[in-house]
Amino acid sequence: MIRPSEPHTFRARLRFIALKRASRQAGITAQDAREFMMAYCACFLAVSAFIA
């Protein structure tokens, strides 16, 4: 039984497929995603260090 707060597995799979297709059409590569995540984490750590 699925709780209402959890997304349905079929819908989640469709979203993943749609995101994958959109990323291919936009020309986003795994390297682009990796670099974005590294920059995002670096900014998060810098802001966290500044606040602390």
C-alpha cells in the first residue's frame, strides 16, 4: 500500500525518463552535472562556514 505522501513508482519512473530525455536534448552531460554539484556543495560549505 502506498502512502499519499509518497510518489507512485510509475510516475517517478516517468519523471526520471522525461528528465533524462530533456537533458539529452539540452546537451547536458554527466560532467556538467558533476561540476554543477561540486560548485553547489562548495557554495553551501562556504555559506555554512560564514554563518557558523
